[in-house]
Amino acid sequence: MAPAMSPPSCSETATNTSDQTNSVPTPKDVFLVLWRDDESGDFAIIGVYSTIADANIEAHRMGHDHLANGVTWAPVDEMEPLRWDTAEGVSCWVEQHAVK
């Protein structure tokens, strides 16, 4: 049986950052899917996405059951943040935020 290995120390994991400068692009914006189920003003962040299309898909998916009671929304441009609300106070929307 091989002996248990300990995690590497900080000095063992250090790498030359000049080689990794362009390896992982940093997004300039993120898109949050937010949810509120009453009029108290409290909301929850459901997800964080790198594209508005993915965030809109999730907000649309979440609204599928809630909007079955006759509440509808107008089709949106794929590049516009989606938002829907019900008469009962349930809301879901997408917000764009800059990453600094």
C-alpha cells in the first residue's frame, strides 16, 4: 500500500504566471438569474452565467410551470434580459453585472 500523500505546499503549486496569462479568459460580464416569491423584497440568486442566452434559458425554464396560470410575457430579443412576474408576486429576472 502506498503511503498517504499530503496536499502540495504553496511553493510546490506556484507556476510561472507569464505562461498562463492568456490561458483562461476572464469574462467582462456575468448574468445573474434572480428569484423572488413574495413582495417582501427578499430575493435569491439562482444562478450565475457567462452568457445572457444561458441565463435567459434558465429563467424561461423556471417560469414554465409558474406561467401556466395564464400569465404571459412578450417574446424578448435573445440579447435582452428576460423577466416575468405573476399576480401572486412570484418574479424571476436576469441581471447583467460587470466583473472588475
